Amino acid sequence: MSHQLPPPCGESTTTRYRADYSDAQSHTPLEPTYDTLAEAQGRCETALRGAREDGDALVISWRPDSAEPVLWDMLVQTPLLRSPVRIGYAVTVVGSVFDSAAAASPKG
């Protein structure tokens, strides 16, 4: 079991999650941020299923980046694919090193 140190004075202990989509041309944070990992993952799953005719037949799973993850990649298996593939949807912890929206905002 891991132990977390309390946050520095004035910092929030509430974890928020950001769903996003990226491809070879762009990166799009899917707003708003979410209170739970399940909500953020659900946002990605709903977007993907709604964009595909075979959306109901997709098998979706999530791969964390580590034992204490801050990034989860969506893996998708379609009726034509035998192995799950990463197609660009992900969920990150807001403010983590993988949160490109936070990295893009100016530091004050």
C-alpha cells in the first residue's frame, strides 16, 4: 500500500480527470474535467461509440501507465480486429505531466 504525503499548503487534494483525443494532426481536450475516472472514461467511450456505426460491437478496455497511474489509454477491439489497439482516446489526471491542457496554460 502506498502512502501519500499531504499536499503543500494551499494546494487541493481533490483529483480531477481530463478526457482527451489526439491523432497525427491534433490534440483535443474534451471538456469539462471530471470528478471521477469512470466519468472521464465514459466521456471517451460515448464519443467513440457515437462516431462509429459499429459502436455497440466495440470492446473497450483501459491501460494504466503505471502501478500508480496518472494516464489511462483506451484500447479498442472491433469485430474486424483480433487484438486491442490504441486509437487516441486517453484520460489524464489534471495537472499531471501528461495533462497537455495544463502544460499549455501559462505559468504565473
